[in-house]
Amino acid sequence: MLEVNPMDIGQEIYNLCVELFPICRSITGNGVRETLRIINKHLPALKTYEVPTGTRAFDWTVPKEWNINDAYIIDPDGNKIVDFSENNLHVVGYSTAVNQSLSLDELQPHLYSLPEQPDAIPYITSYYQERWGFCLTHNQRQALKPGIYQVFIDSTHTQGSLTYGELIIPGKTPQEIFLSSYICHPSMANNELSGPAVTSFLAKWLQNRDNRRYSYRIVFIPETIGAIVYLSRNLAEMKEKMIVGFNINCIGDDRAYSYLASRYGNTLADTVARHVLSHLHPNFVTYSYLDRASDERQYCSPGIDLPVATMMRTKYGAYPEYHTSLDNLDFISPSGLYGGYEVMAYCLECLERNDTLKTKILCEPHLGKRGLYPTLSTKNSKQIVQNMMNLIAYSDGTNDLISIAEIIGVPAWDLFSIVDNLIEHQLLEVSREK
């Protein structure tokens, strides 16, 4: 269905991840702006919005903007260790500025490590409580010797803004498909960069697609506070126009495919996600809304009630590298990223073709006189005829294409050309009233 070379597109998505990887991102600040600037090179129509510090968004308030220039610890021998310039995970996100000398005992409460993963730097944040801290491997921490340490963090908390990006791709109808990914984590590859990178290339594919039926609302936001802010500004329009949405993250590894359901698991997003995954990757893992931890919490919350499911390869929190320095560029791959891209593209193509169908002929139509019945019987031709007749049998004006594909047990994309032929021969008609 996709007319691309998988290795080419996978490598291009991976290259975008490589370009974005060094940037120190958080829920606000210049890292988010730089990330959006790079994505904007791929998506020139992307618009960037700034929401001032102190802006109310439902029960939340946009926090002060945080930026960091440098941070490190100097040990008793004068060696610079735990250096932000070497790995931006070394600093607790949103750390306040500090420049002081401490004994090792005084320093320890400000240090974070993972005894169970002694070679990994943990990812730690403190967005809404002022504190400072450093993250390091447990092996590094164990090697620290008694003495006086110089700690330095050059950071600022200012009356700035929260930044997000939005791309609207118009279609024939104002009805929208919503895609969301987050851009608020520092240098982690699968948890952070796979989502916006895959989403960027999906947007490029959609922009180049002829005859888009639906419009597309695509956002790149800080997780949680960004989703809440975006909803506070756009909810009425989204409720009016949106028919389906996907939260896209952790979609670049080679280990698994998974999806997390909407609150009740009964939306069109759930249906198409399960349908595509069951045919492309039948061993996929299904998670319920009780397993939520990303922006589906906001999109599906009571009163918001948007039809959003989350699409992933290995789910956030379900792989040991998650929220550590081990979630690096070696953990994702061009093939893993392409796999996530392909699944999402199939979902969107199925939605584009998801018409409600009704037969125009009473009883079975005479396929032979229309040249629709094969004159040479093969295994493949028998399957095509069976699919055609089963499609007609359930085209009673109440079923859409995905529902019919589910009933007759075939991928929806196997029916695309059949539907086209039957419509061309005046055997089916389409109702686009959903």
C-alpha cells in the first residue's frame, strides 16, 4: 500500500532522531523551540505558539520557563565529573541554579542513581517543586570518595512561555483526524524522539497524498501540561470536528507492537488500531486505559472524551531502558521506526477509505456479464471472488468498510480495489454520512 522504500524512509526518520538527540528539552524553554525549528524544516507549514507563564489551563497553570546552559560537579581532586555537556540527563530537569561547595554527605541527598541498573543514568525531573540535583550511574556514585565537592548549575527560571507546534492539513471535509506527539524529554531516543520523528514523516506523507478526504490536526507538545494547555485553547473545535485521534510515542524500537485503548476501548481509533495491528503484527500487545501514563490521560478524560488511542512499539515503562540513558540511538533503528510509521500509515489509509457501503442490486449481482468474474480459476482468483461476494453481502448501508473487513476476516486494504471496481460498475454506492 505504501509506495516507498522501507529502508530509505526508515533511515530518514532515524536521521531526524539523530539530529534532535543532543538537544536538552523540557516542558518549556529553548530546547523545545530548537526541536520545533528542526521539525519545521521538514514541515514548513508548522506553526509555533507561545503560551505565557501564569496562563491558566483548566486546573493547571503554565510554569516558569526553564533554560540551562551548563552544569557539573568537581570532585575533591579537581576533576570535572557528572558533566551536563557530556549527557544532559546528568541534571534533574528544572533544577534551580546552584554554585557551592559541599561535603559528600551533604551532596548525597541531591544525587540520583539506579542500583538495579548501575550503568544507566536515570531521567529525573522536578517541574513543580524547586530543587536541584544531579543524576549519575550507580557505579559513578559508588566511586565517589569523601571530601569537598564543587557543584554548579547555570540555569534560569523566568517569566517566559510554554511552546508547542501545530500543523493543520486541510482535506475535502472539515472532519479531522488528530495526531499528537510530545517534545519535552532530553536525550532519550525511543521515549522521546521516535514519536515526533515518525509523526513528522507521517505528516509529510499526508501532505503529498492526493485527494485527502479528511483534514488533519497534528500537534507537537510538551507532555501533560502541553496537552492540557492545547485542549484548553482548542477543545470546542476538536469536539466538533474530530472523528479519531492517535497519541504516538515509543514507536521506534524492534521489540514489539502495542496499543493502549481509549477510556472505554470503543472508539473508531480503537477499532482501526486493532484491525491494522491484528493483520500486520498479530502478536501485538493490548493495554487498557488502566495502564495509561501519557497524554491519553488528558484526551480521554471525563468531559474531554475525545476518541484517542495510543500507538507504540514497546510501551513506555515496559522496557528496562525507559527513562534512562540506555534509551539511546542504539535502542531505536531505521527498521523499528519504519515499522511504527507503516502501522500508522495503514491506520490512516484505512480511515481515508472507510466508507459506509450499500449494494445497488437486489439478490446477488451477475458478475460475469460485467467482466468481474475471473474466467480462469486460481487459488487467488477464488479468494478475490469470495471477498467480493462477502463484501457485497454485508454492504447493507449500515456497515463501514472496516466493520465489513472485520466481519469477513480480511485486511481492509485487500478490499480497496474490490470496492473501486464495484462502484465503477454501479454495484455499490457510498454513504459518507457517519
